Amino acid sequence: MTAVAEGTLGRWFTDAARHRQPGIIAHAREMILATSGNGYRGCAEAIKTLDYRRRLPQLKRTRRPHPNHARHGRCHARFAV
């Protein structure tokens, strides 16, 4: 899992978030590294054919910020189904 950890973190978090929240990034890295190869492959297989596009029309952007986002200066967009 070491081989995929940094690439995954790069997709999950912006560079700014990685510098601003090192504890959260370290926790996410530990979570990735604790995942078994078989578990990772199983998840990849499960989502490989999942078609998210059919649910896109059901998503709507709300104006109410997530409470943690406002407190930490993150994006205030929320999406709901």
C-alpha cells in the first residue's frame, strides 16, 4: 500500500490542506497503509463498474455550510441527494 498512499492522498487533499492539516493527513495515510492489498483490490473491483452519472441529476448544491468547514476555512459548498 506504500506505493499507492501518496497518490491517493494527492487526490483526496489539496496541497494547501496537506500543509494546513498535517494530523489529518497523517491519519489518512495510516488508514491507507493499514488497508490490505486484497481489501484495496476488492474495493477497486466493486467501484470499477459503478455508474455515478445516473445519480448526478439528484444532487443539489445547498447553501448551508458544513459546520466543520466554516470553522476550518474550507469550501462551504454542500451537496445533498
